[in-house]
Amino acid sequence: MDEDGDGVLDDCQVEGVSYLFEVESDWGSGFVGYMTLSNDSGQCILGWDLQFDAEFQIQEVWDAVLVSQQDGRVRVVNEAWNSRICSGKSLRFGFLAEGSPTPPLDVTINDSPVEPE
């Protein structure tokens, strides 16, 4: 059942996850950025798949795995060692990107919407 009409079955939806997008350094044509995922859902996330729209092009990622970048949609998944984000915990990964450090849009984790902090 999808009572809220967001296209994700309610039993599969993770609510209470937020993200923080930070820029550590910006040199005009590129930047170093970080995303922190905070889980206040009341449940453990076991294996995460983060997707978002970005106006920048990621060149390198650390503490996560870049799976794809196509038509501005980025897909990043967990490393083997950081697949679990339990409630009350957070996880941070970084990246080197080309382009302007504009905040990501339409962010989802495991197909559930994620709100900015």
C-alpha cells in the first residue's frame, strides 16, 4: 500500500533520514564536497543506495562507491564496511567534483525521499 502517494510502498519506505551537503573547498572549476546521512528513523538501514540529481560531475568518491552518473542523476552505494546506518547514527562520505557546488536535488535512500537538514 502507498497511502502517501509517493510511489514507494509504505512497508519499504524509510522515514526520518536527512542529509547535509557541505563544501570543504571550491576553486571555481571544481570542489571537494561531503554528504552526511543522518538516520533518525527508529530502524537500522542495512545496505544503502543513495541517489540524487546534481549539476556537477563527480570524479572521485571516498567512503562510498560511485555506481553511476547519467543525465545528472548520481548513484552512490555503501562500502562493504559501512553498510549499516542504525537509528541515531550518521555516515559521511566525500567526493571530488567538477563544476559548481550546487546542493543536490531529489535525494533518495533505498528509493525513499531524504530531506536536507
